[in-house]
Amino acid sequence: MKEYLADVEQVLQDQKSTKDGLSSQEAEKRLEQFGKNKLKEGKKDSLIKRFLAELADPMIIILIAAAVISGVMAVVHGDSFADVIIIMIVVIINAVLGVVQESKAEKAIEALQRIAAATSNVIRDGKQITIKSEDLVPGDIIVLEAGDAVPADARIMESASMKIEEAALTGESVPVNKVCKLLNLDGQKDVPLGDRKNMCYMGSTIVYGRGEAVVTGTGMNTEMGKIADALSKAKDDETPLQRKLNQLSKTLSILVLVICVVIFAVSLIRAAAYGTGINAEVILNVFMVAVSLAVAAIPEGLAAVVTIVLSMGVTKMSAKNAVIRRLTAVETLGCTQIICSDKTGTLTQNKMTVVDHAGDDEDRLAMAMALCSDAKVEGDCDAIGEPTECALVNDAGKLGMPKYELEKKYPRIGEAPFDSGRKMMSTIHKTDDGNVIQFTKGAPDVVLKKCTKILRNGKEVALDDDTRKEIAHQNKEMADQALRVLCGAQRSWDQVPEDQSPENLEQDLCYVGLSGMIDPIRPEVKDAVSECREAGIRPIMITGDHIDTAVAIAKQLGIIKSADEAITGAQLDDISDSDLPEKIEQYSVYARVQPEHKVRIVKGWKSKGMIVAMTGDGVNDAPSIKTADIGVGMGITGTDVTKNVADMVLADDNFATIVSAVEEGRRIYDNIRKAIQFLLASNIAEVLAVFIATLMGFTILRPAHLLWINLITDCFPALALGMEKAENDIMQREPRNSRDGIFAGGMGFDIVLQGAIVTVLTLLSYFIGHRLEAGVWEITESADGMTMAFLTLAMIEIFHSFNMRSRRGSIFKMPGQNKWLWGAMILSFVLSTGVIEIPVFAKAFSFQTIEWNEYLIAMGLAISIIPIVEVVKLIQRKFKKTVS
């Protein structure tokens, strides 16, 4: 049953309970039936399982197969195991880097569990006792007081001015006045969670008053449980980069297998054609050639380079208060098109603040409001208590009237506590001259009816109808700005009144003024929203607050221009799932929403192919944060649940931090593409060189040579490319289309062209080396040719990395220098020269000592890649201008 639509007696009857609570025996039976009042914990994959999952990548499998074949060849021929060792080191490094990821989202469930109160006061066997909250069962009667965490979902039976903070569940920044009466549907199909004033829910907190309630749901059967269940069912989608790299991995794997099969068949045909015969040794030699091609085709360092570039980006972002929890989520920011942001605590400060006054004496009004409240303040700190009263006390403090001084001057001697029925509160104070003064605050329409006078120039004068209309107009103006308005009044007494009932105190009052308050926007957010729009990103506000408040805040921030762009959760329910994708672009503000609405909104945008980010701080944001392409949690005000589910946590809760994170994400993605182009162009050159050499009947490079190049002279420059600064116009571009492949924008053509150029230069180096060694141009095996080809290919890739600082721009016009790239060049140069010149390494790699003229020729061919690619870029720029 919907307990909030039933009276207390019906709920008690449905739960088979009474106002005296359950018996101990019945409670034990129900505990066995319903289980502990706990949330289910998610299962975690073991470390070994995660490690094995990393090894399941197609390219890794091919490398392992290559290592096995290399091992067999080493055993048969008694050769070095260098190939096997290098390949397995690559495999292990890649797997370890993949495993060292941040904690899984199951931690969110654990955080939800910790939200529940440790103990609860319940009535059992007619007596009030304290038990563990996890032992609560449906039908239990719980006793709630200010400061208590609500331990389960329950129907309120009694409420003595009880207010509950439900921001974590509903996004409502103002505590809710709770009642025990039956709710009226008012023509609605159902009552939204935030309007169920006769219910209290697990995870919320009592901030004022006291009450009693009958438990209607425990554990996973609570609203918090629904969130936990949604978290467990939500899937972690792959980021665009993950999807593209997986596609690339599959494509390269297929390519490798095809090349290996072709070269295997061609080699066997050549062996048969030249009469050498086909035997076990020939087959193993042919396999070794296939292994060489596999090693040449697979960019072994790609996964490591991408991971390390992302890690460096994460470090840089953390210095700017954006803490990334998943490495691959960094690049998602770069193509984010929609940012769905929670209002409370994200766009606003989550702190009610008085921002407007109306009345003749602002100081008198502030003093009256501060004294007629129960919020406390110590020293220069902010007030502690119910948020609305804290705002009033803090307002007086800003005007030079701290409450602790006011209380000394005007000690409280009587009161009529706040009651949600009469919507007022009154306090009686002694003055320093011995008189008695009463202050009353409450809803403007109610207080004004009790006023017969108004404070003007320090004197109480009669309140006429025209003035009442003027005050009503001022109240409306504040309300239209989505301010929460309270009215302050006073009454003088000759002596302390004996009858301090509300009926006696709250009449013949003197109107003092109006105080308007709101949860104000964060000052930096307006500029951040503007920057988002410049970057082609659409900000969306999603809040549990009232639509008038949401519209007012959204207009201030520039998220919307008119109220037509706002919609409530109830109105959203009337839009079918099939119609939502068509209508979702009409709205940029969603008010009075529930958790399931947030998830639906995120899914609606994603169904249109948009990359969606979702920000938030409350438990109610967790499912939508997990559903979004990238979830952004708040580090200060955010709950543990939100932080654990989020891909990125803002350490400063600053919405503007998202903008700098987007810029960093775009820079990282640009640099990763540069690194990928550089690596794949190098690998294509290796494949073509080995393939052509095999067809021509000589060995140009061995597997160990190719692995050395891929890991040393490829990886370091590729990493250095990841450190390139962002281009000047990076935040003026539209977000890239997430459906665009890695090779979009002509990158595929560039890779093939540059790979072909490197192939020609490498083969030319081999032929020159053979000519200088043998004195003839005959195509045969050549130790000098192999050594020169290795040196040329290794150094070409180092010099080519400078070309890749810009895909189209001239490197001679690039602003500044990439010191990391220069460092990578020096390191790669030293290592590549060392492996040739140091005897022990030269012997392991089967290199021949070459003469200085051979060395200089090889280096000259390598450096020629720079002017050649510069000419190609110049032609491309001219062609682009001609086309445009």
C-alpha cells in the first residue's frame, strides 16, 4: 500500500502493529522474515580475475603466441631468449597497468550502508528501548528527535514541529515540516517523494522537533534501497576512447592474422619453388617470419602510452581540484555535450542566506528575526540549527548584531514554539530598561493578519489597508524571485504576560518587515555556464526543488531565458519513453524530480547520441551519475555514495572546475590521437619493410629489433607528445562527435602516407648498407644493411615525433618548445646508438659494427623525414584553402 495515502490506523493495521509497538517475540520473527535492515553489498572481482581479463585482449593473445613461437625457435636453434623475454615483459606491463585501476563502484553500496543510523529508539513491549538500527523490522514504532538519522522508511504517527532534512534524497535545500495527517492528491496521480510530508525516509536527518513513526520498509525495501538496487543494475559504459581502442585492437588483430597467413603461404611457396624443400625447420623459420610481422604490426606500447598520458593528465587535473577516479574517463570530458547538474550544493551554495529586506528599520527587523529563532552561534562561526533560522541569525551577525550579544541584552523569558498549523513562532524577552518585548516571525500572510500597527521612524503607528497592499506587493516581488519570505513583528508588554498561549500572544502585533532568503548561486558558476556554452556544451539543471525556485536560479545563471524551458517531474511522467527523445531538447530545467527521473533524463539525452555528464552531491544523484557517460561528484558536500560512483570528484565543489577539466580532457584526447598517429605510422612502416624484405628474400629486421624500436624509440616520444600544451582555440571548438573514429579528419590517410615514406627510407638504408658492405647491389642478407636499417628506422621515428607536434601546422611555427620531446629524443638516441656500439648488446641483437660513413648516412636518411613531411603538410594546407 501507499502508506502516505492512508491514515495512521490503516498503516498500523496493515503492518499488524499498535502504538505500543511490537512484542520482542514478534520482532524476532519479522527479523527472520524480512532480514536485517541493511543494504546488499556488491560482489567484487578478485585481483587474479581482473589480471586475467586484461590478458584476454586480442593483441595481447597474439603477443603471447609470438612469445611461445619465439621460445620454440630459441630451443630448436639454441638462440637467445631475448625475444621471449622482451615480449613477456610487454605483456605483463600492459596487464599490470590495466589492473591498477580505481576501486569499483560497489563501494557506493558500502557507503550507502554507512549512512544508516547505528542505533535507534523504538517502542517494544510497550516500553522505549534502544536497539541496533539493523535490527529494525516493519511494524516497529520508532521515536525520533532532533539530530537523529532516520533509520528506515516510516509513516509518521506524531509530529511536534518536526522538520527533516531530505536534501540527500530529494535535492530540497529547505527542511520539510512533517505532519501525521492524511495527504490530499489534489488531482495528481501520485504524491512526489519530496511532498510526502507524513513520511520519513532512511538517510534523512531530524533537524527540529520530535515525533514517532511506524516502520513501513527496511533494508532494500526502502527508498535508499531502491537507489542501491539501481546502482547495482546500472552498467559502466565504455568511454568513447575505450570503444575506439577496442575497435582498433580488433582491426589490428585481424590484420596481423591475415598478414601472417599470407606471408606464411608465400614463404612456403618460395621454399618449394627454389627447391629447398619443406621440412620442420623451414616451417619454424617461416613461423619466425610471421612472428616478426606480428610484432611489427602490433603497437605494443600503445596501451601503456595511452594509460600513462591519461595518468599524467589526471595528475595535472588533480592539481586543479578535479580528482579523476577512472583514467579512461578523462577523454570523455573532451567530447561532453550535455552537463546535467544538480542545483543544491552544485550550482548553489547549499546555505540559506538572507538577500533582501523590506521594512522601515532593517536592523530592528534583523534583531527581531535572530531573537525569535532557536539557531545558536558561537564566536565568529556561522549559526548552527535549522537552515532558515541560521540564515536569519547570520544576517543579524553581518549587520553587527551577533546573537550571543543580543541574548545578553534581550534574554528570553517565554515563548510560543513554532507550529506548522499556525505557521508562526513567538518569543518574549526582557529589555535592558526593564520592559518586556515580544518578537514574532512566520508566514507573511498569516503574521500580517495579526498586525494592527506598523513600525515607522521608530514608532508604532496604525496599519491601514493601503499599507497592507504595499506589503503584500513587496512579498509577491520577493516570492517571484523564488525567495523564501518570512515576516517579522513585535509587541510591547508592560509586564511578563501570565497567559503565554499563542492565542493570547499573537494578536495586536506591530509589523516590522520582511526578510527574503534563498540558497544563493555560487559566484563563479555564471561564468562557468557561459564558458560551457562557448565550448558547445549545453548545461541542464535537475533539482528536487520547486519549479519557481529552479527557474529563478536558472535565469540568473543563463541556463534558460524563459519558464517555458522548465518542466516538473510530474509533467515528465506524462511524456512516454518513445516521445522523450523528441521533446527533451525543449527543456533545460527539471524541477521537483525524483531519482528515477534523473536517470530517465540522462538516458533520454544519451538516446540522441549525446555524451552526457551528470553532477551532483546527494544520494539521490548516485544512479544518474552512474548512468551518465561521466559522473561528477562533489568532494566537500557530496556523500560517500556519490563520490564512489562518480568518475570525477570536484575537490572544491566548484562548477567552474568542470570547465577546466573539459579543456584538459580535450587536450589529452588531441595528444593521444597524435601519439596514435605517430605509433601506427611507425608500425605500418615496420610491417611494410618486413613484408617487402621477406618477399625479396632477405631479413631486414628481427623480432627483438622491432620490439626494441616499439618500446624505446616509439614509446618515449609518444609519451612526450602527450605532454603537448593545448592549442589556443581548443575551447572555441564544438565538442567532437563521439561516433567519429580515431582516424577521422584524414588521420588514416596521414598514417598510411607517412608509414610508406618511412618504409622507403628504411629499405634505402638497408640497400646502401649492403652495397657498402658487399660492394654490389645484389639483394642478399647483409649484417651492415640490417644494422643501418635498424638505426635509420629508430632515428626516423624519433625525428618524426617532432612532426607530430601538429598534424597540419609547421613545426617551425609552433609556439614554445616541448622539453619532454627533446628529452625523449636524447634518451632514444643514446639507447639506440648504445645497443649498436656496446658489444654485449650488439651481440645479443645480432648487430654488426658499422663505419662512421655508414652511421652518418643512416642518420641523414632518418632526419630527412622532417623536410619531407613539412612539404606534405604544406601541400595539405594549400589544398584545404583551395577547397574551402
